[in-house]
Amino acid sequence: MSVQTKKSVQIATNCPPPMKQGESKGSGDRVTSRGPCLRWSGRARGGLTVFCFLVSIVFSSAVRAQTPAGVPVFKITPLVSSIKFHVDASTTIEGTFRQWDATLTFSSTDVTTGVLDIKIQADSVDTGSGMKNGKLKGKDFFDVKHDPLITFKSTKVEQTGPDAFEVLGDFTIRGVTRPEKLTLTVSGRGTGSGTISGTMAFDRKDYGMNSGIPFIKIANRVEVNVSLKGERVSGPPLTFKQ
């Protein structure tokens, strides 16, 4: 004797307009996803649970496959990290960026294979002054309307001391990209977590920021300070040059 279920899980790519959450159709189906038209009835939920479990296994395996075995994987936590800047001027010009993202990836356990990739939302600049913020966001400085991101991506990492590094990379601001150097120190070596602290200095006029702020004398040199809290979440520990 065969048993047939009246309702079944369906995935359709050509879907009618999505119904509101919890809205019922005349047939008793309930729509709970606005994704690729996932439909089920109460009598099919056991099958749906199995289906979702299988999908989660497939996607988890795919993510793990993207990371080579035996490679350290690190996570940077923005809540306990910071990216700040300072410019010598006749009045204080310094601040921080409230929105940014940073990743640190390795192709082996050798610490010099690391790639640091930082993306800053220029519009998130905060100097504590609305006037200064507005001026920095404008076309004479960050020009956030046309170039919303400030980025740094390392191209070479050199260990210069037990906990010291020079990181060369491409720095982009206002759509202009130039090579710059970030000098770093690392704390917590060998513990699986620690802080990357460093400084990068650049000439603002190299990036087209030639204007000033009325009644304020501003130096050309801009200093950027990063403090990134990192933690190894998987893989073996890094190896450092002694």
C-alpha cells in the first residue's frame, strides 16, 4: 500500500508575488520565506526540517572547502578595535572612523604570508565637531559622495623584529591609489589572540587634498593609527622568525 502526502515541500524559481508573513492561501499552505518560493503545510514540516539540515551541511562544507587545510584562520573584532587619524594643525584635527571592516588571511603558517585588507566607510569619520566632519566629507578632502571607501590592502609583509613588522600595501582614498607602508607591532604572540597596533603616515596632497580649512593651518602629513584585536578561530598557530 502506498502512502501519499497531500502537501509537499516545493522550491520554485518562477514565483508569484510573495505573500505576507503568516498569510494563508485557500489550500492551507503558509508562506514563511521570501526566498526562492519555499512552501509547505504543517503536515510536511518534518520533511522540511530534514531538507534544511541537508542544505546547512552542503553550505557549511562549501565554506570549509574555501579555506585550505592546515591554514590559520583569524577573526578581527571591530568592537574592541579602532582606526584613528591625526593631523598637525593650529587647532586639534583628529578623529576616528565608526564603520569599517578588516580581514587578516594567511596562505600558510608563515606569518609573512598574511594579507591585511581594511575597508573604511569614509562617511563614518568622527572628529567630535560637526563642522570638521562636514569639511572632511566634502569634495576638498574625502569626497565621500564620489568615493565612499578608504582602503588598504597589503602586498608584502616583512618581519623586522620579534614582534615588529613592516607591511607594504596599496592605500586608496578619493579614488587615488598609491603604495604606503604600515609599521606594526603584535602583542599576544603564541597565545592565539592579541592586538595588532601600527601607524601609517601619508602626504594628503599626494591624494589631491590640496585645500585647507578656513582660519586653520593644516600640515600635509596625515598619521593613521590602527589597533586591531584578532583571535585565531581555527587552524594551527602562526610561525614567527626568531
